[in-house]
Amino acid sequence: MQDRHAGDAGDAGPTSSAPRGSPSMRAAGLEADPVVEAYKRDVDRTLLRQNLRRSVTERVANLIALQRLAIEARRAGRARKPKR
């Protein structure tokens, strides 16, 4: 699911001559990087906003939990490999 708002870049195709970037960037006379704009189309900004609503403590706790999950997955993967 993608989060689109009026004025979001990326709505026009790569060959379009439509202005790129946010309205504030265009007002300042700045041009958005086309590579960044291409990647922004595939980013679900709702997840970013949801994470930013959390406190720093909650975000750190989530990061620690993610690290623990990665360590456990790595350990499980090593245990599953056949010994040679």
C-alpha cells in the first residue's frame, strides 16, 4: 500500500516534463534528484510516520527486539546447516 498526497513527486513518468519534488522545493527553485524520486515511489511512508509517532524509548526497544530476532534467526540457520 502506498501513501500518496497531493503534490507528491513520482506521479509523473520519467519522461514527463512535470515539475518534480515537493511544492516547497519547487518554490525555492530546487530540482529533486530523479533517482531519489524513483525510490520514493516504492517507500511506504505510512510505516515511517507510524514509527515516528513512537517515543524514542519505544523505537529503541523495537530495534533491540529486531536485533534479538536477527541473532536468533542466525543461530537457527547455523544449527540447521549440516556439519561436513
